[in-house]
Amino acid sequence: MNDARLTLKVVSLFFFPLLLNVQLMSVSHSIINAGLARLDNAVVILAGFSVALVLHLFVASPSYQNHTITIAMVRGRKSLVAMILFVLLIAAWVSVLLALLAFSPIGTFVLDRILGVSPEVARGAREALALLVFLPFMTGLRGLCQGLVIRARRTGLVSFATAVRIVMLFFYLWLGQLWFAGTRVAAFALIGCVGTETLVIAFFAWRLKLPAEQNNENSFAGILRYGLPLAYSSGMQQTVPLLINAIISRLPDGTLALAAFGVVRGFLFMLAGPMRNLQQAYLTLVRQPADNAVLVHFLIRVSFGMAVVMLLLAWPLNGPVLGSVMGLDSAMRHYIAWPLTACALFPLIYGVSNLLRGWFSGAHLTGRLGRSTCYKALLMVVLWPVFVTLSLPLPGISVAIFLLLAAEFCEAGYLYQQRARLLKCHGLVPVGANTVEWRNGDP
């Protein structure tokens, strides 16, 4: 065990480049939308690509845990080869699903019957998905390389690769307009910039020295047992916003609520999204019990700062930011002010959930993470008739934020209760971030 004490400075130097990475990723999507807005028939193109991106994020979500799995499981060259096979397996599965949406009647059913979009929007979405079929292999390899770089505590390199992606995005948008039209311009630009980012981060990962070979190298089967619950959990995470959209779209002010929820989720992604990196911070930095307390202290400080920013956006900066910058009218700004205020709680709850997810990932108990996200989705299903059939006199955006907070409380509460039970019944002895021993047997 490393006896060096973890400090807030070390955590900050590790965490804030990853925070910057999330901000840069959100900027890249805004740049793509800005590019599409300048094309002919921009509204239909923007709608088509938005639908394609939502479907892609939902289908491809199992591959978004590759960096976490890499941090926890790669011990040397043998486990690295096994991890590469795992990445290719997940990427192939995601590509098959995207191909079904793009080229088969399944896509027609999903777009026309389930999502109910217009024929023009559906056609644009399928054209984009036809190109995005190749993206999972790039994002899978990117996640693996990011995991190797994060494990080496070189998180600044992750942000640098994303910055290169943004710079090259302008070039690919220009080039895409020469070769393609409509939503395929955005799909080509996304593939191009992510491919460039993957090459850059792969170069950095290749330059890093792998951990020395160990006798307990993780096999492909071991990585499957560890990684599949995380992949399943990541997929279930994406069902929560989809279910919330399905619920509020059926309320009296459904259209307004959907638009407002999209605005609020944009701020949540920017301000609270980086808290998911606490899972990787736990796996990489925690080496002794006292280190966990430092991470908790860091979580409280950062979430408080994000809550203050959220409150400023809801009230003092409501007019300058929501009005002048984003162009929302006064009615919409008033409509989302109190729900945005309630969102000040979200960074703390979301941070607690991800810190606990790090604990369970480090303890190789990823099955609990799959259950926690399943319970979140089930809670949305249970609450669906309460808000839809009872016609409660509540604004749709307030219902959306309540459901979002309730889902995070559900996951954090379940994981906290499970952790307390395991500590009490089995007696966990932490001997490293990714190695644990149980006094009374493996739970």
C-alpha cells in the first residue's frame, strides 16, 4: 500500500482537467449545431440529427464505461489484449444495433411509431445513423486509451486530445459540406473529429509505460464478468431521461415542458456532468481509508460551487444569460427559474452516486451498479401514472426536475445502504483502490 496521504491539491490536479474535458465536449456539439443552422432547410436537419444523436447515445451507452473498466482491470499486456477484445465485442454489438436502426424496418418502427417524428426528420435521422455505424469502434478505442492515461494520472492529456478534436471539427464541417448534404454533414464531422481525438489519445497512451506484468492478470472472461454489468448500467442510465420525456410530453404543457427540460439538462450536463469523473478519481487515487475522506471533502466543495452557479443562473443572471445569451423569452425564463433553483441539489446527489459507484467498482461488485440503475428506471415507471393519469396541477418542468432528483436519490440511497450492509456483514478491508479483501468471505 502507498502510505502517501492524498491531498485536495492532488485531487484537484487530477479532476479539473477531466472537468474541462466535459465542457469541451459540450462545446463540440454546439459547434455542430451552429454549422447545421447555416444550411438550407436547417430546422429539419437540426431535428433529424438531434433524433439520430439521441438514439446513438442510447444504443452506444454500454461502451461509455470502457475507461472505467480499463482503469480497474488492465494490469499488463495480457489484460490489455483482453480489454481490447472486450472493446471490439461491445463496439460490434452497438454497430449492429445502429445498422438495424439505419437500414431495417426496425428503424422505421422506432422513428415513426415510437418517437412519432415526421417523415423528413426520420429520413435525416436514418441518413446520419448510416454513417454513425462506424463511430462505436472509435469511441471504444478512445475510452480504452483514456483509461490508460487516467490511470497514469495524466488527465491533462485527455483534455488536450479533446481540444484538438474541437479545432479539427471546423475543418471536418467544411469538408463535409463538399461531400455530403443534410444530416450526413454533421455525422461525417462527428466521425472525423472523434477519429482525430482517438488518434491523439492513442498516441499518448502508447507512449505511457504499462504496469508490470502480474501473476493475477485479468482474463477476457474476468473482464466480461466485471464489465458487462457496468455496460448494462450505462445503458439503463440513458432510459431515465427518455422516460421523463415520455411522461412530461403527455402533460397539458408537454411541448413547453420538453423544451424547458432540454434547456435545463444542458446546464446540468455542463455543471454537474463532470461529477461522474469521481468514479474514475476513486479508482485511481484512493489507496487507503483516509483518501476516501479527502474525496468526500472535495466533492462537498465542488458541488457547493456548482450549486452557487446554478442559483446565479436561476435568479441574478436569469436575464443576461438565459435571455441575452440564450435568447429565451421572459415567459420561459420565469417558467424554469424555480426548477433551476431545485437543480442546485443535483451536483451533490450526482456526485455522491458516482463516488459510491467508484467504491463498488473498486470492490469488483459491479452487479450492484446494474441493479441501482434498474431501480431508477423502475421508479420512473411507477411514478408515470401518478403524474399522467391524476393530472396534478403542476408545471411539466417541475415534474421533470422532481423525477430527475428522485431518480438520483434512489440510486444514491440504494448504493449507500448496500455499502453499509456489506461493511457491517462482511467487513471490507481496503488494501488498494482496485483490490479488496473480505473478512467473512466474498459477498
